[in-house]
Amino acid sequence: MELTQKKHQLVWHDWRSQLQHRITTVEGLREWINVSEDEEEAIKACVGKYRWSITPYYASLMDKNDAKCPIRQQAVPQMQEFASYLGASPDPVGDTYYRKTNRVVHKYPDRVILLVTEACAVYCRHCTRKYHTTDLEGTYFEKSEAASWEEDFNYIASHPEIRDVLLTGGDPLTYGDEKLELIISRLRNIPHVEIIRIGSRYPVLLPQRITTEFCQMLEKYHPIWLNTHFNHPSEITPEAAQACDRLLRHGVVVQNQTVLLKGINDDLETMRSLLTGLLKIRVRPYYLYHCDNVTGVSHFVTSVEKGREIMQGLLGHMTGFAVPQYIITTSLGKIPLWEEQFHQDQDGFWIENYKGETMRVTGLPD
Ligand code: SF4
């Protein structure tokens, strides 16, 4: 591969340099992979409709010749994004319905999400907030992203029931440390905010972002939790492992939320490999999300039966805390899709273990 002048200027371990050198053109992408006809057509179709960009780091994980490569499918546009699917919606989880201020979404009693930004390092093709992060026709922000934060902080400060704030977006770590510290310290000064969570895919898409300085900043504001988003075992690289290790060494609890994606991780072997790989880097699998039927994302949606079949192959066969909860996010909240082991019939309740052995349980209310 012949390197361009631009690629020569990239400082691989510098996250800002990686962001500056993000791939945003077909020509740039051709330096990493043999772009398929479908991918090229989709990139053209994205103009004026969807954002796309890929960090050089994430591009380096792609299979050069295989358009079905799980990394490629998550980052490179495909024409299926532009097909119509029954029931698809820009916001099936109800973020816009529950938004109380420009940035605060208050859906559950004791916690809120704070939409820090609409920007990301890589625009994942399967993003649940595709309308907010990649759709050029609009974002969730009623006002601009640069609008004052006072209304948002005031909302949280005036609701004493809020004990848990999740910084999300877009990806909050797109902001520099200084800006993030202003937000986090402000939240930490609200007495009833007990925990601060950060939802970020940077450990996967640009692990160089997790610098020691960043981790030292977070350490001042504990308890801080970080939920990240590994979807495939090939994302668990030495760089990603080091990023998670840095967070953990500074006391930040790191958990993982995987999205079940057709053609990427919807088989038992891949899922087991992902989950065991996460345990090896001390990241706890937390949720397995059923993919939401978001406009532009529907081609990644599997059947619920497929998800349950995978869960059947995990439960009991793996270390208990390696097995995530299989969840669907709806406008009513998160609903577990795994109730296989608990049944009721005319004689009462019975339970079933992973081998299919059953027993009656008594003492439970009808
Ligand atoms: S990093 Fe997260 S918010 Fe950004 S596009 Fe990917 S899934 Fe969506």
C-alpha cells in the first residue's frame, strides 16, 4: 500500500491526530481496503443524508478484501441503510419523547441521560441514535450543541430523585479533557447525584483517547463508571485492552454493552469468544441489546428467537458474570428478553436449568 502524504503525517498514538486524519472519502478509504461497489455507492448516497467517518486505528482492523468483515460492516456505509423496512423509526426508544431540556432525557425515575454531543470518532452504521449522530437532517438538540448548559444542570439540580447521570451522545469523549471536567465537576457538585456514568465507544474505536491524564482527571470525581461497546472479538486488541486497563487502574468500573447484530455477532461461537475475551481484559459484559429497528439500521436486526438461542448457549455454559442480560430497549424502558427459565402453569411455578432439567417452586405469590 502506498502511503499518502496525509497518512505520513498521522501520529498513531495521538488521539487528536487520529481524529484529524479520520477517513471521510472513498479515496481515503481505498488506502485501507478494497472498497466494494456497494460500499462506494452507499458512500455517495450518504452525501446530504448520513455522516460517516472512520479512525485510521479502526480502519486498520478491517479485512482488506472481505466486505462482510465485521469491522467493515460496523463502519463503512452499505446500501441497505437506504432500504425501507416495516416498522422502522428514527427514535424507537423514545428519547425525543422523554427529553426535558436541550440535553437531559429523563425516562427512568432515578436517572437521566445527558446528551453531551452529537459527534463520534466513528459513526457506527448500527447506531441507535442514528438520527442524532449521523443523520444530517436533524439531531435531538432543539437548540445548538453550543447552547448554554445552565438549563440542563438546573434540571438535574432541581430533581432530587436523580441519583445517576449518564453522559452520552454521540460520544462524550469526543470532547477534550478540560471541557469534560467542567461538566463532570459541575455534576459532582450536585449533592444528590451519587454516580456519574459515561457511555463511550472510544476504548473500541480510538483507544488512544484513554490517556493517563484523562484517567487521572476522572479519578478526582469518583464514583465514575464507564460503559463501552465491544461487538466483536476482533475489536479486543492490545491497544483496547490497555485503554481498559488504564481506566480500571484509576478506579473506573468498565462494563460492556453489546448490540446483537445480524452478520456480525449473531452466532454462538462469536458471542462466546467476545464475552470470554472481555473477561480476560477485566471488562464485565453487562447488556446484550436486541438491535433496535431504527431507520437506516434495520438490516442489522435479528429475530428475538436468534437472540434467545444464543442466550441458551451461554447460560450455565460460561462463568455467570460473563453472561450479559438480553434486553430490548423500548419507549416503555428496557425489557429482558430472557425468561426461559421461569414458567407458570395451572399448578403454579416451575423453573428450568440450562440442561432443561425442571423443578417446581413453592411459596411464590400467584
Ligand atoms: S460511538 Fe456510539 S453514539 Fe457514536 S455512532 Fe457509535 S454507537 Fe452511535
